Amino acid sequence: MTTLEKFQEVANIKFIQAPLHADVELGELQTADGYELYYVTQDIQNLNYENELFYYKPDFDTIMAAIDDYRHNEDTTNVVCYDIEDWFDEYDFLNYLESEMDEESFEAFINET
């Protein structure tokens, strides 16, 4: 099992490519003068500029807090992220797994990969 797969399992997140079935969407917007803006939202059509739009790419903790805010229940949260490697670092996934798993399970996972 890859680190990404284990992260999705432990965090109850599924990265998908279809925005119609998403609970949360991570993405980038281009301004008319060439700047990039980043968003973490439930609905790109009704973007809340004060709370969902970022001048800098949000860090892992900010993204995870937003995903938790948008969770509808205890089921898996579908997250649209078109470039996972650009938004997330494997180091962040491993830190998350270490904090959420018991030490023995985490060590077994690390030795497995």
C-alpha cells in the first residue's frame, strides 16, 4: 500500500477527478494580470472570497481543517485535487499517519513500504 493510499484510508478521504461528486475542491485560479490564487471550497460556483480563497497555497493543516469543516458525516469525504503532488507532500502524509495511527501499526506500515 502506498503512502497516499494509506493516508486516504486513515483520513477517510478519497481523491477524485469528478467535481460533481466532490465534497471539497482544491484548485487554482488565474487573475487577469497573471497571478495565481488558490482555493479550498465546497462549491467553486459560490466561492467565499474571505474564507476559501488564498493568495498563497494553503499549508497541509489549513487544507485538512477545511476538509474537516466540510465533512458531512463520518463517511469518506470526496476531494477533487487535480495535482495531488503539487498540493501535498509525502512528508505531510507520513506526519499525519504517525499522529493518527498507534505506534506499532505505523511502524508496520513504514517497514512494509
